[in-house]
Amino acid sequence: MTVDDSASVRKMISFTLKQHGYEVVEAVNGTEALRKLKQEKIDMLVTDINMPELDGIDLVRKLRDNPSYKFIPIIILTTEAQAGKKEEAKAAGATGWIVKPFRPEQLAAVVRKVMG
């Protein structure tokens, strides 16, 4: 699943991951992601931090509280480069961190690594 309020970023993530054989579910923010997760099971999440309604860090916290998603890989993909935000995301349960703009091969390599 990819969660980002930017349609162009969601499309780029989806395109990149589909090229590498992954199925992708898209959501515009954390609230929509949680709604979609009631119908679909995911194996990994790539999320932005700064989004309306429910931001990425709160989304990570909510997923980590759910036994079904306690251990899935969660990658933060954001323009935020501050160490404080990184630590907050890590404390919430994020698995990894990629700063935008990203290179498609960089995203694919990180996904391959966390998916084992």
C-alpha cells in the first residue's frame, strides 16, 4: 500500500512497484488507508508523513497497535529530512526512511530488502 496526498507521488510509487511485480493499493491519507485496510490485507506500507486528516506517523502508530499489522514493513517516504522526525517515525514503529525526491531503483531496492 502507498499512502500520499500527492497523486503524482502515488502514481510514481505504484508504477515503480508494479514494474517489480508488486500489487499496489493507493490511499490519499491515513484515514483512507485505514478504511481500505478493513477490506484488503497488505504485506507492506509506504507512507508520506505530512498529510491531511491522519498523518503518516499517526498511521504507523495505529497500524502497530493492530495485531494484523504489528510486524509488516513500513517505509516512510517524505520530504522531511530532520533527525527529530526520523526518530519520531522510528519510535512509532517505522521500518525504514526514504527522502523525496527518490529514485525508482532506490525505492525498489529498499522494498526488496524489507520484504526479504
